[in-house]
Amino acid sequence: MTLLELEKKVALYKDFPIKGILFRDLTPVFKKHFKDIIDHMSNLFEKEDLKNVHAFAGVESRGFILASALAYKFNKGVVLIRKPNKLPGDVMSESYNLEYGSGCLEIQENCDKNQKNLVIVDDLLATGGTLTASVNLCEKAGYKVLDTAVCIDLKSLNSFRCNNKPAKYLYSYS
């Protein structure tokens, strides 16, 4: 299935989660066309890009799904970036602002120094708060963030950059 055909499967919800927000929901795409979306996300990376990557870090919760599938496809590990009180053991946290509120993310502190290079993956990049917090959190935990990738980038809401480059994306909206 082409990217254009998949894009037509993205559900739109006006005024969700609050009034004034147009929410782009990938759930219908995941439900019926998951392999296609992962294949297209895989194409965002050149073989050379992945040579030094040890793991894909998924941001709760849709990012878990995408990062896990990419990790499987490329034979890499998975790191979880979660909401507070969801991970056992010692964790580090990072607070951030959203376009409609604030949030906090956590990661386990036990970064393996021999497996530290990450690509952070999420479903959607809006203001950049969540992805920026994820990058900061991973770096505080000892990881090196090599790249970021999302399905949807709402370009008009952000100027996000990691390592002086924008997130890789499948769809961009202004």
C-alpha cells in the first residue's frame, strides 16, 4: 500500500483531546495496515544510518509499537520511554509542556555503555515537547541519540531538531 493510500486511512478527530485540536489517529492504520506502515518507516533509514544504532527507543504508547517493530526488523534492541510510575527500578524523569498541558516521562537508569546509541521513535510530532523531553531524558540516562523518527510531523507547530536535523517522518502537515 502506498503512503498516500495509508494517509487516507488516518482518522481525524476534531476537538480531541481538547477543543481546538485536530487529532490524527493512526489506530486504523495499525489495525489493518501495520506491516505497510512499518515498511514505509523502515525506508526512512539508509543501511549506513543503522550501522551504529543499538536500539530503538519508543515513546509511550504508540511509539512503543513502532519502535518494537523497527527493532525487530533491523535486529536491534528496544528501550522504553514511559509515563511516570510505569517502570520498575531506578528511573530518571523529564517534565515538558504539550500544546494542551504538560507531561513527564521516565526511563530506567541502567544504560548499557556498550549498547547506548538510539533512534527515538514516536507516532506524532506536534509542538516538539515530548520528543525534546525524550532526547533530553535519554541523554541524561547516558544514551546517545543518533536520530528521531515519527509517522506524522505537524511542521507548523514545531521547529524540532536533534543533532541539527529534523525528525524523519512519513507525513508532514503545515
